[in-house]
Amino acid sequence: MKLKTIFFSLLLLAISPALMAGNTINGAGATFPYPVYSAWAFNYFRTTGVRVNYQSIGSGGGVRQIKNRTVDFGASDAPVKPAELKAGNLLQFPAIIGGVVPVVNVKGLSAGRLKLTGEALAEIFLGEIKKWNDPRIEALNKGLNLPDSEITVVHRSDGSGTTAIFTTYLSACSGDWSRKVGTGKSVNWPVGIGGKGNEGVANYVKRVKNSIGYVEFAYAKQSRMCYVKLKNKSGRFVEPSFESFKDAAAGARWNPDTGYYLWLVDAPGDGSWPIAGASFILLGKEKSAVNRKVVDFFEWAFKNGDETARKLIYVPLPESLKRSIRDYWKKNGID
Amino acid sequence: MSNQNVTDYKDKLFRVVTFGAALVVLVVIVGIFASLVEQSLPAIRKFGFFRFLTTPTWDPVHEVFGAASSLYGTIVTTVLAMIIAIPVSIGIAIFMTELCPNFLKGAMGTAIELLAAIPSIIYGMWGLFTLAPIMGNTVEPFLQHTIGKVPYLGSLFSGTPLGIDILTASTVLSIMIIPFMASIARDTFTLTPQVLRESAYGIGATRWEVIRNVVLPYSKGGVFGGMVIAMGRALGETMAVAFVLGNKHQIAHSLLDASATITVTLANEFTEADSNMYMASLFYLALILFVMSFLTLAAAKFILKERAKS
């Protein structure tokens, strides 16, 4: 009798995911937006009863899984190229904005004091600018007392969307960088040491004197790191903030016809932070019934999720971009 | 059916079941090997065998991949970890079997077993947040000021001590493999027949002579086996090393330089590998590690067998 009960409860447990499948959306991919997607999913489940199951397995895995149609939506920190979207019969749209912030550890410097340009940053990461008192840095920072000591470069040791955004920016600013190193989630770094994850890089920058590294905006803000002001396309020095990221996203020329393929680096606009990036959602074009459910979730998040996102230090999409994405859904037969 | 028949039938069934269980292992091994080969085919075709093994470049952007740097890192960290761990673990084993007062034995045995039970990610976090600063701020500058001044040997400790390097990684690795080696060595030491020991003491041998001339020779095979198991673990260790090695693809001459091992490269780059050639090259690396571990074990088995013969 007892055995039977155990047997049936086990059976029930085994088939319960199948029973719930009607009310579950499965997604997988990028690790960077995981906290905000899961917070949205939690609130969405409470209000609608629909479960969104998001696994942060990495952008590469997310793209592969949606291509094989093993998930309902994929997520990637790097936009998938239009040709690749076409080959995989995929739809793509941005869902959240993030960005990268260069951080330094130089004695006597507080956050926002040091000013850099994209070219200078590229030269530091190429190992061409070796010391903090290099004339190329001093010219940008008149009146700042910079030490005569060697710069230690800290970069990510693991493949990451953060690195992809950062190297895309360096490539956009420096021909040398794009020729010698190029852009990618992991690259062949000319100099420096590698830390694993944002926490690894942050740890080394904090510990190693005269170092420079790059971390996600949320990470820089939470751990109160000494960030750098950067010169944007309009020639102004800007600070990393919600506003400057939003300006970058609003000023960019998003094109729905290419699946919003765009790197948000060096974006136009007076207030734009130059190293930003969107995290993207990928859908299988032919799966209209499933796509409707996924889109319902993101529509709900666009309407109700901005506050949650901001609390977690993510930058919500600007209204103009949300409108464009809604049109994009409609045009592709999902509303 | 007679009783005899039932027993026969049961015997047969038992044989089939156990054979099946044993077969599973073989099938899994062959299956893993086959899928590794299959997945890495594009990289094998493009880079060949010797070129892949000898190229130190690892450039995902330009799709130039070579295993030399990660292979070098794997071997150097493993060898260095063994150099640190072997004397320490044999020392532990000797102390515990020959010299340790009884009331300490239980506590120390448990401590060593606990050390083996700590998940490797915890060693990684500890390595990053605790050991790396100590190495970078204290141990490595000290080494630079002492051994670093010795000609030739000194170049092993050149560079800026940051604590994220081969030396720190090998230290973490050695701490992880010490419990394996120490407990296996302890077990084989206790297997030395009491008669042998007592007769040695009987003819007036000192404690040191008994350990050196009776216990150690008697348990050579077992100690060696423990070393091989520990080495297998060091070769394949991932998370503990991933945090403190830097994943830099270079053939570093200083122990204070960052490096990469095969497993660290896989763990760091697998999730975000986007192009097919990148993926295939990672699988190729995995294949090389698989073959390497296999060869290590096979060589150890062979040596043990030869020794048993003689």
C-alpha cells in the first residue's frame, strides 16, 4: 500500500512538468540579463500564472539552442548578424540595455576624475601607453597629478558579452586595435592579466595598484568603483549613469529590418555614454503560437518592468524603441 | 523446473546483468571519445595534429587556434603541484603511521578526509579572495628577494607579483591533491607487515632506518599509485584553477606569469564560443586532454605491472 503511494507520487512528479508545459515559457542564453529576466519572470508568474523558465547558460548556448528550437526563446548579449538570422529563420529584438565602464585604481584619483578618450583607452589596452603620466593621458587631464608608474591592464579571462561590447568600442575608436586584436567575446589580449567574471576583474582592479579594467555598469555602481569619464561622439566627457545609457539607446539608429542588429558603441547624442550595448531576444520565426506567449511576457515587462530593472541597475529601453519593437512584432505576425 | 535449473538460470542472469553493467563503462568511454573526435573534426582538418600541438596562439577573433600554450600550462601547473605535494603528503603519511600519538590519529585522519571533500569551486573562491592577495603581497615578493637573486633560477620569479599566476594555481592544486596522496600512502604504510617492522627493530634499526629501509620500499607501489591518481586529478582540475590562473594563452617563463590550462580554457570559453571553428578547437583541446589522461593512467598501470613482475 505504502509502496504504491510512493510509486504514484513519483509518477505524478515525473509527469508534472509535462502537465504544466502549457503554461511555461522556456528561454535560455545570456548570463548578463539573468537577474532582471528572472525578476520579471517572478512578477509575471504572480500576476498571470504563466511561468517563464530562463536558464543563463551563456549567449553562445542561447543562440545554438534557439537555432535547434529546443527553447522558446534565446537570449544573446551580442546581436546576431542579419545573414545568420535569415539562415536560422530567426527574429531578434533588444530587451534591456547594459553597458561597460572602465574602472581604475590610481592613488589620489576619485570616481569620475580621470578623463579618457576611446583612442587613449585602446592604446592603454594595446600596451602602447605604458605609464599613467604618459603625455597622451596628461593632455586630457590638465591639472591632475598622475603618477609615474606602470599601468596594469585587467581584462576578462572568460568569454563574455561585456568583452564583446568593450572590444567593439575599442575597434570603433582605433584602427590599430581593430587590425591587431579585433572584436569578440574573448580576444587575444596583447597585455594584462585576466580575471574571471566581473567579480574577478573588480577584485584585481581594487587590489592591484595603478591598474585599469572594465566591468558592467551594474557592477561598477554596486561596488562603488573608481570609474572613468569618457569622451563621446559629440566630443563631450560623460559619466556612466542611467541617463547617459538611455541617451545612447535613444540616439541610436535602430533598424527593425535587420533584426535591430546594432552595437551601441560610440552612439551619437550629447549625453550618450559611448560603451553601451543591448541584450537581445531571439525567436523562431515559424513558431507563431509560442512566440505570442513570449511576446506577451516581454510586452508585460516593457509596461511594468522598468522599475524592477532600474532597481537591479539595468537600463530599460527608451519608449521610442519599445514602440518600434511593438511594430516589429506586429509586422511579423505576432501581437 | 528443478532446483538445479533455477540456480543455473539465476547464475546466468547474474552474469548477464553484471556484464551489462561493466559494458556500460566501456560504451560510455568509447562514446565520449567518438563524440569528441566528431565534434573536433573541423579543427583537426584545419590545423592538423602537430601544428595544433605546437602553435601557442589562441586567437578566437582571427580563428587561429593552437594547443601549445594551454598544454604547457597544464603540464607546468601539474608538475609544480606534484613537486609541492609529494614530500608533504609522504611526510603526513609517515607521521600518521609511525610517529603520531594515538589520540591525534583520528582527528588528523578526519581533517585530511575533509580536505578531500571540499568542492573545488570553494578552493577557487578561497584562492581568489584569500590566497592570491597573500601570494601577491607577501610570498612572491619574498621569493623575488631571495631565490629571485640567484642566477638562472631567479628568472623563474621575474615579473610583477600579482598573485594570479602559475605559482598560486599550483599551490591551490597541491592543497587539493595532498589528501589523496596522503591517505593512500598512509593506507599502504599500514599494510607493511608488523613482523618485518619488528624484526628490523629487533636487529637494532632506528626508527628512521625502519621507515627508510622497510616501510618505504615495501609500499613503493601503493604510494606510486596514489601519486598517479593525484596527478590525474591535477591534470583535470578546473574551477579551482580557473580563478587564479588568468587564462592567458602564452608560454610563460616565469612562475609569476599568468597562464592557461586546457580545462580552464574550456570552462572559461565554452559557454560563449560562437563560431564553429572556435567550438571545434575547444573540443579538440578536450580530446587532447582525454588522450593525455588516458596515456598517464596507462603508463602508470604498465609501470605497476612491471614492478609486480620483478
